[in-house]
Amino acid sequence: MNIGKPHGWGFIGASDIARNAMIPAIRAQPHNFVKAVMSSNLERAKQYASETDIPVAYDSVAALLADPDIDIVYISTTNELHHSQTLAAAKAGKHVLCEKPLTMSIEAATEMVKACRDAGVVMGTNHHLRNAGAHRTMRRMIAEGKIGQPLAARVFHAVYLPPRLQGWRLHKPEAGGGVILDITVHDTDTLRFVLNDDVESVTAFSSQQGLASGAVEDTVMGVMRFRSGLLAQFHDAFTIKHAGTGFQVHGTEASLFAAGVMKPNPPGKVFLQHEDKMEEVDTGEHEDVYVVGVRNFVQAVEGHGSPSATGEDGLHSLAVALAARESARMGASVRVRYQ
Ligand code: NDP
């Protein structure tokens, strides 16, 4: 791929997240344009394309992948479709930015990562929270030893699922519904990124608190044990209106308290508590996390660096979420299986 050549994006999935976050993020990059959108329903694809100023609407993945102007696909269909769509895109030589969770099993995620690697295309997972100044700053401070040895973390990510999204996430296990595949994957990715550590095992309890039905949970709490011995508590929900979000890391010398940082906007704040002093940490100028993610992805396509979160990162976060779900179902601690 020549640097400077415009990048045409094809959207597989006429989704809410594509409309609200990814179209603006792609249009914020120079030399990038959204060429086409694909929906299983042509009328819906056309309607979506006209509402969002996308020039072409397709009703099949094959037709979109045959479009020579498209060199990058962004996959944001429901989760059970990501696997086959990624394999098809890799086979067609398109770079793939795939939504989380990558898919529904470790085997399928491994196959996706391998297919992209074998085809020589870049694969990224859209874990947007790594791009936040708050999380990048906490990662740097921990790596610099500012809090000593990290011993414990807490992630508060219990939110209220907006009514417009109260569909497959709450009622369709076969589409990868449930708060664990939706939100625990993001917690895991953010913890891995900030701590530079991996989860070894998980214990979780899940529940239905009035929104989800059938074999789908709408709330989960649990503990992850990392390889270093650090323990991390997490609370994820679709049912809580006023808890706010947060992320804390407690080390031998100091603690980091971050408030409002598990939602993309506004950016939230980070504080360092050291002995009896609590000071606000400068996390840099706020930039939209999706814009940063798309920029890093495009740079990787152009041969510079790697996506903010790679396919392998998506595999890791999925592995932990699947272990958490199994733990909640079995009532036992589960060791994470990464392959
Ligand atoms: P949506 O529910 O908006 O879209 C998912 C699919 O549902 C679409 O592909 C579409 O099918 C179908 N659909 C959407 N709207 C309609 C409608 N009005 N009528 C009929 N069918 C419809 O999904 P989300 O945007 O909430 O999530 C998509 C993916 O993105 C998921 O994998 C999710 O986990 C991920 N996500 C990631 C976020 C992040 O920050 N990284 C945030 C939000 C979601 P078709 O394509 O056939 O038209």
C-alpha cells in the first residue's frame, strides 16, 4: 500500500456504533473515506447510506468485498457474524478493524487472527478505551514505578443500557448478547493495557436485574487474578443509572483513582494519592478515543506501528470474558484458556 493513497472503508453492518462513532472518526482522518455500507436488508442499507452520506449500499458481504475502492473493512455486525466476515475479508485482501468481542469462541478468534496474518492484512480490535489519555497516562505512570508494585485494581463499569440499544444484547445469546461479552471484554483490555499484565483466572457472579431475558446476564461482578498476583475487582451492568464509572490501581507506594474514565466522553479525571496528598494527574489534551484508534489503524495499514489493539488483544479479552461467563455459570473459579 502506498502512503498517501486514499483509503476506502467498507462497513459490514449498518450499526449504531458505526453511525455515532466510527463514521466521524474515519472522516476526521485525511485521505480516508467511507465508500460503502452493507446490511442484510438492501432497503435498510440504502436508507442508512443516504442518512450518513455514504455513496454505496450493498446487501451482501461478497458484493462489498468485490468493490476495488475498498481496502479496509470495519465489521460491526452482531457478534456471531464477525468470524465468517473477517475470514471473507482477509481472503479478499482487505484490512480488518473488527468490533469486540471478536467472536464467540477462542477457536474462532484464533482462526480470525491467523487468517489475517496469513493474508498479510492488518487486523485490529476496536477496544477504544486504550486510546484515552487517562488510561495511557496510568499505564505510563505504573511502568515508571510511580505507585510502586501494583497489588490491586478496581473497575466500575456498571451503566444503564440506552433504550435504543435494548435489543439483541439483552435477549439473544446466539448473537453474543450479555454484559460479559459486551463490557467485561473492555474492562479486561483496559486492565491488561494499563497494568501490562495478563489474567490467569477469574471468579464471577452474574445476575438478571430486570432488563435481560433467557440465558443472558445483565450484570456481573467478579475478581480476576493476574499473573503478577494482582487481584482486580470488576462490576459491569446494563442496569445501573447513577453509579458513574471508575478505575483504580493500588500499589505499594501510591494509588491511582480515576473517575468517569470507562465511558468515551467526557474524558474523566485521574488522581494520584501518595501518603496524605491527593493530586490531579495531567492526562494531556483530550482527543476522541475512536479518532485515535482509527488513526493508529490507518498508520499500521501504511506500515507504521500496529493498531491500538491488535487481533491478538481481542483474542485475549474474549478469552477472559468467556472464562468469566463460565465461572458465573458454574459457580467456580475458572483458569483462562487462551488457545
Ligand atoms: P446495532 O444493533 O446497531 O447493529 C448490529 C446489527 O443489527 C447491524 O449489523 C444490523 O444488521 C442490525 N440492525 C441494526 N439496526 C437495525 C434496525 N433498525 N433494524 C433491523 N436491523 C438492525 O449494534 P451496535 O452498534 O450496538 O453494536 C455492533 C457491534 O459493535 C457489536 O459487536 C458491539 O459489541 C460493538 N460495539 C462496540 C463499541 C465500542 O465502543 N467498541 C460500542 C458499541 C458496540 P444489518 O447489518 O444486517 O443491517
